[in-house]
Amino acid sequence: MAYTESEVLQYIAENDVKFIKLFFTDIFGTIKSISIQPSELEKAFSHGISFDASGTKGFLKEGRTELFLVPDPSTLCVLPWRPQHGRVVRFFCNVRKPDGTPFDGDCRYLLEQTEDYARKLGYEVQIGTECEFYLFLLNEQGYRTNIPHDSAGYCDLAPDDKGENVRRDICLTLIDMGLHPEKSHHESGPGQHEIDFNYDTLLKAGDNVATFKTIVKTIAARHGLYADFSPCVDGSLPGSGMHINISLHKDKQNIFASEPYCEEAKQFLAGILAHIAEITVFLNPMVKSYSRLGNFGAPKYITWSHENRSQLVRIPNEDGELKRLELRSPDPMCNQYLALSLIIRAGLDGIANKLPLQEPTDYEVLLQAERAKTQIVRPTKETEAASKLEVLPPSLRNAVFIAKESSFVQSVLPEALRKVYLSELFSLSAYC
């Protein structure tokens, strides 16, 4: 339910709420929080709650360290793992400057602007995410070890799958907080899991990812475990991805619903493929991100397919309103607000410029590309085609350079945000 400010104030007064947590993220997607008392909420809506921006990565601007959190009343939610007497609720917040204008580093506001931009063009975006993570044992001091919670594999059952009850509690908590899990299962790696939840509109989808990560970490800790969203926890183990499912509606019709695809659907996909290298650093922000790409089924080449799961983009074999495109390169350590903004803007740029869509690559592209490098294998139509495919950036450092030179990225992201983000990741890549 989307609450108004007056409804929120009434709810707080009538439901024994004692603490209010204001959630926001830094420019790298790390979730932050400040707690206030209910008596401060009206002030938070009207003026915001101040905090020291110098303690938050990417938020410090020259000569200015104070910023303000303004809660979005529509995101009111009770934290179900906290006591029901003296309840704790949460809001997602927008970040404002002292004069009340939006802060350049507020990635949530950027996603809100992207959603408004798409609607002005006549499009409604629906997003669903598939997020993978590992569960590790803790040591006697309560710190994470490198020992996975179990040694099970893809879709294994208990007792081999020791995370069954953890996933159950995560799913029940998701439901309590207004998200609806669609499926959950053990993934390929030991201690690796995946939980998919329902589609939502663009801004809500960004908030949902933040909610999901918070729930997973909290419930894992309750079970004496550590939840790790790293894209590559160990080079010998499958990486963790965050596949992003996108459907685009115009005049209440899903433009991907029918085949052959309409021109707008093809142009939207073409825009994502055209700009994917430029935005990869925002979808894959860690050095380890590039150890995942090209391994264990994660994409490496800039291709698309109707069904094949080794592609960068696939269009699953679904019907009607369930038809969508699935982008498979992002990983869970990305800032989802930044990532979704850039992905959707890239697709809309494809429509605006009527970009042509390349032919689908309906074969095992990773296998054929590797065969193309081997002199022993006799060249085939597939190996010759695979040898000419464009690739995603091979390293974080390379991805930073490509983004720095991108006029598209410059057109979407505020200069201050872009420079701080890329400078920080360039420094990180220089030591690796």
C-alpha cells in the first residue's frame, strides 16, 4: 500500500511504533541507515533529517558536508524481525541539499527521474530480479569463514541442501514486507542459493533489491550464517549474478509479447547491446566481477538469443505478458539504482535512434568461441561467427576507461557522481 504523509503519521501514532529507520544508499549501493523517534517524523517530511555526508562514500562535496534525508512515505514498512511491541518501521529516503534541491549523488532520485522520463515517452517499465548469494559458516567470534554452509548442488534437496530453512524464512519475511517470492532453490555452488521475487515498477524494483539484500543478511545472521553477495567468492566456485528481467509496456501492452517483435522492442534491445560495454562498470563494480564473466555460464560476449542461457541477453520462452528480456551480466554488488537507470536509458536510446538489432546467436557461444581459438578443431559456421563477436570489458580497469569516454554515460549521470564513482573504482583497479 502506498501511504501519504498524513496516513503515515496516523499509522505511526496508532500502531505502537517507537523507532523509525531512514534507509539510503551511497553511490556504490551500500545501504545506510539513521534512526529517529516518531516525534521527528513530521520534521523529516518537511525539512529532512541532517547527516554528515563526509562519512558516506561519494557524498562529500567541496565545502559542504551536510545533507538531508527526506523519507518517501509510500515506502513505509514494518521490520518483521524486530519486536512487535515498540515496533520499528523503515522508509527509503531521497537525499537533499540544505536548500532542498536534490543531491547529485542520490542514485534513487536518478532512478525516479528515469521512470518519469520513460512514462513521458509513453512506456511503463516492469523489472524482476534473480539474485544469487552464498551462505558461509561463522567462527566462534561470529566472523565469516570461507567454509560454505553445505556441499549441495543445483536444485538439491535437504538434507544435502542445508539452506532450505534459511530460504524458507527469507521468503516468509519477503512476504511480510510486501514482496512475493516466485521461486527459490539451491544454486550450483556449495552454499549458493537463488531467490526470485515478483516484478514491480522501476523505482519500486530498485527499492525491492535493497529490501531483499537486507532481509537475506538479517535472516542469515539469525541462523548463525554470513550471506555473501560477491560476484566471485572463489575462482573455483560458480559466481553469483543478479539477472535483470525487463518488460516494457506501451498503451498497456507488453511490446515483447508477440513474435516477430515490433520495431520498438528490437530497438530497445539494440540500445542495451550498443551501450552495454559503456555501462558495464556500473553493473559489475568489483575486480572479482570480471572473474565471473565468461565462466560457469556467465556471459562474456555481446550477444542475444531467444533461449540460450550463455548469452548476454536472452528472451525466455514465455507467452504474452510473461514475455521479457533477461540481462545476465549484472552482479549483486552493483548499485541497483544506478544499474537500472543506465540499462533503461540505454534501451530507450535505442528506440530514440532507431538502432538496428543484430541477429540472434542461437548456439552455445562460450563453447564455440573457445573452439575458435583451437587450431585442432575444424572451423565451422559457428566457430567462425564466434571468433568475430564483441566482448564485454575484460577487467575493471578497462571498464572504467570505456565509461570515462562514453558520451552516453555523460548524458545520463551527473558529472559529480560520475567522476567520484569512476575515480574510486579506477583507484581500486590500480592495486589489482
